[in-house]
Amino acid sequence: MSRPLPVISGRAAQANPLNRFETLKFDREMEHWEHDAEAIEELGKVPTQYLVDSTRAILARNDSPDIGFSVSINPYRGCEHGCIYCYARPTHEYLGFSSGLDFETRIMVKPNAPKLLREALADPKYEPDCIAISGVTDCYQPIERQLKITRGCLEVLLEAGNPAGIVTKSALVTRDIDILSEMAKKQLIAVYISVTSLDIELSRKMEPRAPSPKRRLEAIAKLSAAGVPVGVITAPVVPGLTDHEVPAILKAAADAGARFGGYVPLRLPFQVKDLFADWLEQHFPDRKDKVLNRVREMRGGKLNDSNFNTRMTGQGVWADELRGIYLLGHRKAGLGKSPPLSIDHFKRPAVGQLLLW
């Protein structure tokens, strides 16, 4: 009889599902490990690796009609926060990795991002626009504390007078209050703090390496006190698991100083649906069917809907009910719309030898 595999501590994903572009798969259940105690122990430990991304372009563009930005920066690819539900997990497959453990343990970093951003903004062809920071993965994940790549990008944006919006789960964003407050004076910044649950135990299981809900609310308070426009985004809302928390999240965020908000129902593209189903089986087996059935009811009978018209809102009775719950909570909390940002202060930053003068 095979020995049960150990739980990988500190990780939401417990496996590396097959990359949809590859034909080879790493299998944790190889038979010869059954009697190898050392190998079994090592299976429960998966360290994070940081790999240099040598990209030569930093601005990513999209023309999706349901996304509120057309230009974005992602200083990191993959995310150590390890949120099990993350819609961005499949993007790691384009790098030859898995959307499972690889996504949260093999992080691509872009040390040249500030330099590339300066060059992009200085290009005469660039037209000033609001730049989303963390359009895919979190720009304030743990390694940012040491590398300060995001901070470097913010310094360039402030110098150039180019507006930006940030979405993050991390309280580390408060480290850069000195820059963010200066940007706020010129209507150059808006920050969204993502809060998916106020339940610390649920958060630890669902977002194992992200800051606690309490720390995120504290970050909202610090940003607000510094004059930085800050809002809360409840994304994703997991039907049957976190949807009942929406009004409380909005009130707690507003009480902390949030001025605006947003939400997105759970999305489960590609391998994320299998990873999330396995996670439910491990942590909430009694709710698994209820949660997945609710998702199907909101996604046209499937676990994912990629249609531009419905993927961010869902469809059907449950989607309508969630929207009603959110709008009522939004209104009761006194939240408004995110503030308009300005391109009036834009000036092309100096590059090359001009930086010496």
C-alpha cells in the first residue's frame, strides 16, 4: 500500500498539473519514493526560485473591452502569494512551467524594468496613458522587499508625471508612501487593495503567503492617512464560500479609509479549475459541490467563461444576486467611484547621457 503524500506546507497548489503546451509531466507519486523517507520529506518542502526575465520591453498592451486599462507593467511573472484561485496561473505555461506549484515557486523577476520603463516613456511614439501595475501578478510580492523593482518603476512614473493604478494584496505598498503621496498631489495614482475574506483561517488556506486581512486593512488606513486615493477590490468572490462576506469587507475597508471599490466573481480558466477543485477537496470537501455548482450557474454551465461580455460579471440568477449584494454593500459603506487620473503633468524622462546633467 502506497504511503500518502505529504502536504506541501505554505503552498496552496499541491501539484504541478501538465502544462497544456507540453507532453512531459513530473509525477510526485513515483513508486520508488514509497520507501525513501528522505525523498518523502523533501516532497513537503518546495523552496522559491527567482529567475531573471531578460525581456526587452516592459509595457504590455491589451484591447480587451472589459478591462479598464490598455497599458500595464508586470515587474514579476508568477506570484509567491500562491493564491489558489489566481486567474493568472495559466500564464506561467507560456514560459514552459506549470500553473500549479511552478507558478508560486518559480518567479521570474525583471530587474531592468525601471530602465525599460524610462526608455519607453521617453520614446516619442509613446502617448501618455494610465499604466496598470500588476495587470497580471502582484507587484508587491515578498521578493519586492529586497529587489525594489516596483519602487523603481514608481520613481520613473513620478518623474515623468505619468498616471498609474496599482492592485495588490500586500501591505508592502505602504513602504512607498513617500512616492505615492507625491503622485497623489498631481492626480497620478490610485491604489486598490484586494481583500477576499476577513476570515484569517480561510485566508491562510486560500492565499497562503499573502498578508493577513488585518494587515491589508491597515495598509488602506495608512495610504488614506497619507492622502493616497485607495479603494478595495473583492476579487475573486467565491460563491458559496466568501460571497456572504462582501458587505462586511466593504464596510471594514470603508471604515479604514477606502473611497472606492470593485468586485469580480471567481474565474477558473484552464488548469485553475482542477487546482481549485483539488483545493476544495482538501480543505472544504463538504462545500466542494456547492461551490463548483454555483460557479457553473454563473458561468453558463461551465467552470469558466471567456466571453468578453460576461467573464468579469458572470451571468444568471446567482450573478445577478451577487451584483445586488455588492451594490447594496457598496452604497451602505459610502464608497464611490475611483478618481480620475491626469496626464497633464506628463513630460518625457531623460535617458542615457542626459541623466548625468
